[in-house]
Amino acid sequence: MDNLIALLVAAPLLGAAVLLCGGRRLDRTGHWLGTLLAAVSFGIGLVLFADMLSKSADDRALHQRLFSWVPVEGFQADIAFQLDQLSMTFVLLITGVGTLIHVYSIGYMEHDERRRRFFGYLNLFVAAMLLLVLADNYLLLYFGWEGVGLASYLLIGFWQHKPSAATAAKKAFLVNRVGDVGLSIAIMLMFTTFGTFAFGPVLSSASETGEGTLTAIALMLLLAACGKSAQVPLQSWLGDAMEGPTPVSALIHAATMVTAGVYLIVRSAAVFNAAPDAQLVVTVVGAVTLLFGAIVGCAKDDIKKALAGSTMSQIGYMILAAGLGPIGYAFAIMHLVTHGFFKAGLFLGAGSVMHGMNDEVDMRKYGGLRKYMPVTFVTFGLGYLAIIGFPGLSGFFSKDKIIEAAFAKGGTEGWILGGCALLGAAITAYYMTRVMILTFFGEKRWQPAPDADRAPSAEPAAEHAAGTMPHPHESPKSMTIPMILLAFGSVFAGGFFGIGDRFVHWLEPVTSFEHGHPPIGAGAITASTVVVMILGVGIAYLQYGRRPVPVVAPRGSLLTRAARRDLLQDDFNHVVFVRGGTHLTRSLVYVDHSLVDGVVNGTAASVGGLSGRLRTLQNGYARSYAVSMFGGTAVLIAATLLMRAV
């Protein structure tokens, strides 16, 4: 079975190579090839999963070594794979949800002239993500990490004819490079400390290493996670990335790329367990980000950007849980999986709404769509109920466990983290209820399409002409069937994983697990979670459900205006990094010209001046040389007489 592991990566990688190099002859069939190879990878994953279940819990890990990339003395870089319970969870999520998104894209991108290339990029992304989670060492993981960054750049900027899409792709690429520097430094520190990149030796030796070194490694890993998972302070790229096609939003921002940082932290659990200061920083980053993203999501009228803020917030929950150590690792991954179902469903539902609304994204120009798009309404609604933590649905089981684990941290820290998680649950219920009401309820507020600059993907070009009134209608089955399947996961996955701690026991051999003991009972925490959820829903209903919604958003409070601008994150980056970097560069140029070049040029000028003066002594006149010789002789005689006298 271990020989099948490489095929997981090879299938979508082959699809990417064929689709991107095969030329226009594949334009008519390329999308089917890309979807088929993603499904093949999913099928191989199911076979390996079934084989894994047939073994005992402690004997489920598989290893496949292909070859040594750099076999030299003191440095061994292998191309090798590791499949255990943690990586298997990601394999099934990436390939399963990825295949559904491929199927959805067949209908969504039907009228795009570059559909073959789009599916090639999707296959490339899936292959890179699988390489990331299947690598058995940090160096190979880094290859997958960079491959995911490249593929996301290509997908976010797929409609590069729009300046906003091209800018968003570059922004995502640059911000992620900052995090990638952290991962590269961490890998260098690992090699100098442990003499290897492999997970096994590094993680087994972590407890025997100095805490200062481990803290440095852990913080660099956290920096990398912040970049990929859009956590504070590297979160600014996520909202802009919505400029890509909607299937890209579902693939990158729901189930795969943004979860890579969570995987990195949980995979490196032994390092973080031995560095408590770094663990504290992880929990702080997670708590801040879950509130940051939730507040941003409250003020967005663009349906995809509201969901992007939600993604940022939900990943914050996962990072918070990962920072709690053994009491939270399994719950972080459990929420990651359930979030993959309901957030992918929500993004695909948003794409279905856009499909029927001339690619309009402003929710204030929707209203009453439940009558025209019943399948989209039901599937989106189930995802909505799951994400707000409605009792019995997936989000309820996974998010409730994270809140409980946060309180179990103990002391003042536990109360603060648990309080932030509860507050985030209330805000989540508020902004997601706002999305539901603005989109599917109330009176229709449709407006003629202002221009034809939106995606040329879902509808024939003639229907995108300026001034065309939307005609809402249900999406084709190629789009609705993936939404229905994801809705099943949104409803049932959490209960299947959570009841009886089935998911915890599945991951325990890899991540370890400790039962937390919150200062208040688990029942009281669950009740509090439900109460704050109802409170958030009620406030949103009072604000948007009982009064007409204006098409043009009111000016709003100072906080609302700041949230519309992503809590001024771009302004902060511009002032601190752009202007600060400009001034720093100018200062360095001044120092270079005035000090460094000044010393060099001054030394050269001094030597030149001295040599010029010495050159005047060599004038070519015999009388001058005779005088010099006479003077030198006189000096020698005087010195000799003086020495004798002494």
C-alpha cells in the first residue's frame, strides 16, 4: 500500500502537466480530464484509508521513500512520503472537496475561453497541497508550501484582465513570501540544531533541546502559518483574494490553502509543547484573529468578502485550539474538517447566487432569492446553520469543543481565551444571519448590471451587457450536486466525529490528547454557546429582518467604517511598511553615499593628493636631484655625529 502514496500526488500533477502543456486541442475535454484525475486521487485516498482502518491504531503509519535528492556527507535530503492519521485526514479533505469543486467548476467556468488552463491550475494546486501534507520532512514540505503559493497566485489572478485581480494575486504572493521566510529560517535552525529535516528525528529530539532554540523555531513556524492561514499580522491578502473565480475561493479559502498553517503547527506539536512561550503567542494570535475576522465580516456588503472575513475568523479558532497543546490539537483539526464542508458549501452557494445575478456580489442588491433558487437556499442555509453552531450540526460539535478547551486552559488566561471564543461565536451568528437575510429574504432589490467587467464564467457574454436586469434562476446540476453533497457534510460530519470522541481517538496516536478541565461545567459552556448564538441571530434579525434594507449602505459608525476598510489593515501596512520601507531605503542610500562611499572616496582622494605631491619631487632636473642627494648626505652625517656624541 505504501507504493500508492506517490500516486496521490502524481495523478493531479500529471493532469496539470497535460492541461498546461497540451495546447488548445484539449479545450473541449480538458475540464473532464482535470476532474477525472482529481477523482482518481480521491479514490486512491479511499483505498489507503480503508487499509489504514484495518490496522491497529499504533501501526497505521506508512512511509514511501522515492530517492535521495542530495545524498552527501552530513546532509541528506530525501524525497519521501509519510501517511499517518493526520495526513490521511488532509488527503481525504483535499481530494474529496477538491473533486467536488472541480465538478462545480465545469458548470461555473463553462463559458470561459481559458477553462482548460483553469483546470490545469486547479490540478497543480491539489498536487502541491498533497505534497505539503504527505512530506515526511520539512524540506519537502517546503516544496509543497511554495507550490501552493504559486498555484494560488495563478488562480487568484486568473482573470488578470481586471487590474484588481492582478493586484490581489501579487498582494497574496508578496504577503505569503513574508511567512515563507519564517519557514525557511525554521528549517535552517532545525538542521543546525538536529542535523536533519525529517519529522521523526526532529520531533523526537525536541524535548531534549534548549527552550530558547525551540521557541525561536516555533515562532518562525508560527510566522509561516500566519502567512498561509491569513492570521494577524499577515491577514491582509485574504479579502482581496476574492477577486479570483468563486471555485478558487472555495478551494483555497475553505478546505485547503488557509488550513496549511494549522497543519504545520499540529504536525510540529512536539516543538510547540516544549516551547510554552511560543504556545502562548499562538493562542494570542488565534484569539485576536478570530475577533478581527468576525468584525470585518460584519461590515462587508460583498458576499464573498463577508465569507472571507468568516474564514479568517474560523481559522483563528483552529489556531487558538492548536496553541492549547494536547487538549486542543484534535479539536483544531476536527473544526478544520467540518469547516471545510460548510465553508466550501457557502462559497459555492455564493457562486450560485452570483451565477443567477449577473455576477453581482453586493448583497444589498439581492433579496428574496429563496423563491428563485431553492436548492441554493437550502444548501446555503444548512451551511449557515452549521457555521453559527446550531445544535446538532457540524459546527456546533467542533466549535463547542474549542471553546471548552479554551476555558480548560485555566487561570486568567483560560477565562480570557474562552471569553474571546464565546464573543466570536456571537459575532459569527450576527454576520452570517445578516448574509442570509440580505441574500435570501426580504423584498427584491435587484439593480441593472453596471458593467460587464465581472467574471466571464457563469453566463453567456450577451447576458453581461451593461444595464441588463438580473433574472435569478437555479444553477445547473453540475453546480448544485456538489453543493448538496457538501450540505450533507455540514449537517452530519460534526456529530459523526464528535459523538464518542471518535475523531479524537483517530488522531491521538499522532497528536496525543489530554482531557481538559474547564472551571465551569461542559454543559454550562454549551448552554452559553447556544445563548450567545441566539443573541447574535436576534440582533441581526432586529437590524435587517424587520426593516427595509437600503440598496446604498448608510455611512455607519466609526467602527463600521473601519471594518469596511478591513480595520485599516492596508492603511497600517502602507504607513508602517510602504512608507516606512521607503524612508528606511532612502536613509540607507544616504548612509551609503555619505558614509560608506564617503570613506572610500575620501581615502582615494587622500592617496591621490599625497601621490600628486610626491610626484612633484620627480621633476627631471639634475640640480634638484643633486640638492636632494646633498641634503640626504648632510642628514646622514648629522645623524652619525649625533649618535657618537650620545
